[in-house]
Amino acid sequence: MNKILIIGSNGQIGTELLQTLRSKHGNENIIASDIREPKEPDHYFEQLDVMDKEKLKSIIKKYQIKEVYLLAALLSATAEKNPEFAWELNMESLFNVLNLAKDKVIDKIFWPSSIAVFGPTTPRENTPQYTIMEPSTVYGISKQAGERWCEYYANRYDVDVRSIRYPGLISYSAPPGGGTTDYAVEIFYSALKDEKYTCFLSEKTPLPMMYMEDAVRATIELMETNKSNIKIRSSYNLGGISFTPEEIYACIRSTRPNFEIEYVPDFRQNIADTWPGSIDDTAAQEHWGWKAKYDLEEMTKDMLNNVQIDKNLA
Ligand code: AKB
């Protein structure tokens, strides 16, 4: 079993990926790391600022790590507040990990890209794998540049780096960290607290989204498939569910009829307006057998049950 390091293990994706990989391979084989300490003591956790190249190297050496999942990043909305730092963090962290693979210290990397690589000139519906990409956010620019570098390292140095363009991710174990799609998580907490939800996007803004269970499964399936199946070394489009705030609100309201919403779009509306409404993921389906499981109704039902249980709200 190759030992795995997750960088950003306290984040929205990291939290669930860590749980799933640990239950599959055992705690001792999946090392967690984050800039923040975890909530619960964890024997296999290392505090790490991913910009600290030397500390990263020492952790890799200490545990004989062979695979790295690099999940630390500044997301779209937060990145717009500090563009220079976002660029520095998102790019430097990637280079630190890519160079370890180039030097054959590690064998395999997972690096997440995003639908943010697309921009206002991209076709919005069923956005193809290969299309015009002129991102207008610093986050999108960093992800697009990152994709180019991943492909370059794969072609030039035979680095086994694998990537997915995540849509907005919906989950309940850990909160999302400053994205444009975060409304689709926040809305459930308001619904269960019987509070009116103030949505920062307008009611008719379609965005591609995915339930976390599907996203974690996709990530692990991509990492476990034979190397020969990976024909795209930039990043794979991944489709899940596409909906507008109005549609998810209607879905929640079917079981919580008193739930209310108001729409007060802010700067995140401008970001959402440049992103696709839905994604064509034929390449992921054909190359490594990807298939999404959750639709809007099932995801909503599961979120309402789990947010309820976890937060003891209703
Ligand atoms: C964000 O909204 O920034 C992220 C993403 C789509 O990458 N959730």
C-alpha cells in the first residue's frame, strides 16, 4: 500500500476524503496535514503550511509518502479579496508537489482544478472538455495555469498527476471555504434553523454542482484507475447536478413549506455569471468510467437528513 498525504485535510473536501481513504486503507496509511490543527486529536496529523517546502519534504520522508492529494487553495470569492496571495499560494503549492514527483520522491499526485477555469467567452451549456477558456477571476487564472503546468510536467517529466475540474461541492461534514457556490450549502443550514435565507446569487443563476459523496468517489476512482486510462493530464470535466437558487429552494420547500428566501446578489454574482451552467463530462465517462449518482432531489433529501442529525437542529 502506497502511503498517502492529504494536504488541506481540515477543509470541505479534505475532511471527507480523509475519512473515506482511512476507512479503506487504515489510519496509519493516510497522513493528514493542514495549516490549522484538527478539531479532534489525530495521531497521524502534521501541521503544515504548504508553502514551507522543507517541512513538506520532511513529512514525505518521515512517512515514506508516495501519493499526495493537494487540496490547500484559496477559492474564488476569498481569492478576489487578496489576488496576489491567492496566486502565490495556489501556484507555489502546486510547484512544491510537482517538483517532488519530478525528482521521483513521490509517484502520484491529485490536484483539483475547477469550473472556474472557464470564463465569459466559454459556451455556457454542456461546456465541452476542450473549449475557449478565458477565466476572469484570479482563482480561475491560477487553476488554468495549474492545468497547463500539470500537463507540462506529465509530458516532459512523466509525472503521474491527475485532476478533476470540480463543480460546486455540497456537503455537511465541513463548511466550504469561501467559494461562489457556497450558497448551495448555506441554504440547508438556514432551512433547518427555520431562518429566512439571504442568497448572494440571483434566483436564475444556473451553476454545475455535485454532492460530496459523488465528488469523493470520482476522486478515488480517478486515482485508482490504470495509468493508461488517463488520457487528459490537464484536468477532467466532471458533471453532476445543474440547478439555480430558485430550483434548490423549491426542492427544499417541498418538505419545509414555511422556508423563505430573499435574493440579494453581491460581488459573487459577477463571478457566477462567467461560469458554465452545466458541464459535458463525456471524456471522464469514456476514459475511466465516471458516472454521477445523486440528482437534486436525492442530494437535498440526504443533506436535510444529515445536517439535521449532525447539527441537532430540527
Ligand atoms: C468556488 O466556488 O470557488 C469553488 C469552485 C467551483 O471551485 N466551489
